[in-house]
Amino acid sequence: MKTNFICLAIAGILAVSCNCKEKTTDADTKTVVLQNIHNRKSVRDFVTRKMISKEDLTTLVKAGMAAPTAANKQPWEFVAVSDDAILNVLAEKSPNNKMLRDAGGAILVCGNTDRFFDGAMREYWVQDCSAATQNILLAVEAMNLGAVWTGVYPNMERVEQLKEYFNLPENIIPLSLILIGYPEGEQTPKNKWKEEYLHWETF
């Protein structure tokens, strides 16, 4: 009887401890996630050519693939760049992306037309691949790296330029080129909250 009581008491203490821990973890997770979102910033100054490992680039692409996608079409493809020589050539061919001269890696986010919807819903791929791009940017922030989203689609000059350079098949359309590196100097996020942009119940 006494032994059973002790066992029940210990079980109760463990249960309470577990519940408290779980609640604390939930609260901590919420704080960390929201801080990460609000701390995200476009980093254009990198420690010159401090390379991003293939392991880290893979982690970032996995985050991209976790993005929401209409009807689970997953219309994306990713080209990860970890080679210094390729980054140098890209910098020469992309004078508008001066940050490439110092970046330590890059990810090209593309859409695969074979997995697009037909008709008017075709352009959902842009939303899906944009969500993937944002996921990568948030993962970059969580990993204490820096990145900047450089737009490609629908600028057809940039689209064709990158299709040619990366030898992309006809069914692959580049949407964004994310330049990644180790931030140089202090980088601060912009406060974009504007209460007047929030509307309740109706516009």
C-alpha cells in the first residue's frame, strides 16, 4: 500500500514536471520563432568569400521544401552553389548583384513547369516558390548567416541569363537567386509594422 502510494506520488510529480516543461517549451518556441521572423533582414555585406558548407546549404534547401504548396504540387527545383569559381563567374555576369563578389554561397529557386497547374492557376508556382524562398531566408537567420533575395522572374532578361548560365532545361524557370554569406559588420532589421495597413473585418 505504502509502496503504491509512493509510486503514485512520484508519477504525479513527473506528470506535473512534464506538463510544466512542455508549456515552457511551447512558450520558448513561440518567442524564438517570432524573434527569428522579426530579426530577418536583407544582408548585402558579407565576410569576403567565407564559404557556406554543402551541409548548411542542404539544411537551407530542406527548409525551403517545407514551405506550403498548392495541392502539394511542390513545383520547385533548387540549384545550390558552393563553388568559389562559379560565384566569381556569376558576379561577372550579374553586375546588378554586386554582393556576389563576397557571398559564400547561393541558392537558385526555380519552378518546374511539369508540376504547374493548367490554365489560370498556373501562376500558383510563383507563390509556392516564393514561400520556399522565404523559408530559406528564415532558416538563414536561424543559422546566424546572412542572405538577400534577388529577384529573377518575371524579369525575362535575368531569367534567360540564368537559364543559360546554369544550363537549365526548358521546363525550369528561375524565380529567385538567394545570396548567402557570413554577415560583415552589424546588420539590423527594418521595422515594417504599420498599424494603418491592418484592417479588421472589412477594408
